Amino acid sequence: MSVTGIATNGVNYIKGTELEGMSVQMMAAMVMLEVGATKKKEAEMKISEMKGQNDKAKQLNNLLDKMNGELGKYTKDEDSDKAGRAIILAKYMNEAKGLGVDISNWCGSKSSEQVRAITSGIQHMAENCNSDNQTQMVKLQDFMGQYNSFISGASDQVKNANQILQGLAKN
């Protein structure tokens, strides 16, 4: 298929394509709609990423709540408390690993200070998920702004094409 541009009565066309017989304004509108659709898809992907981050933050916070609920009864650093903390850490190790928590230092008996460092790390991960979502929200707003601009531009091009056609029809 070859594409050649021709001009007729001051209105441009592209011969041999689905755009044949379409004015420049309508072609511009089609391009703007296509770019707008791309921006919409990017925004939808960003929303999906944000939902995933939000879900992960919830899961991390739930894990932290469950762990803290059970760890609260071990307030001393006696051997029995250290052993109790080790049992609780072992209980939640797989869940934490599944959420991307570094569990390399979870084995063995733990002092209250070591367990506090572990739970602080989990809390920090959850906070990072929420912080990332705030950053992603800014990007989402940018995609939506671009989408709205392209859709508005396409609408303007269609209006311009209609005005030209109306002017030609009057002549």
C-alpha cells in the first residue's frame, strides 16, 4: 500500500489508507484520541501498581499487628522470653518472607531490642509503600491531565473540521 498526500480545495487527504478522505483536523483528532487512549492505559497501570502497593502496606501492617499482639507478653530478656519471641518469629517467618521482608536475622533467640529492630523494619517497609503511593499519585494526576488535554484537543479538532465543512457546504 502506498501513501500519497494530495490537496483538494485546500483540504488535505492521505490516499490509500483508512484516513483517505479525512481532513487534517480529523486526522489530528484521531491521533489525539489515540495518544489519549495511551495515557489512559498508563493511568490504569499506575492505579493497578498503587493498589498493589496499598495491599502490600495493609498486609505488612496486619503482620505487624499480629506479631506485636503476641510479642507483647514477652517484656523481659530472660531465656524463657527470648525463646518465646523466637517461637513467634518462626511462626510468622514464611508470611514475612512472602511479603519481601528480609528474614535472615530472625533465627535463634532474640532480645527485646533485636525484636524491636525487626518489627521496626516491617513498619518501615509499610511506610515506604504508602510513601511510594503518594509519589505515584502525582504521576497518576499527570497522566490524567495529559489524557484530558488530548481528549479536549481532539474535540477541538472535530469542531474545527465541522466548521470547515459547514463553510464549504455554504459555498
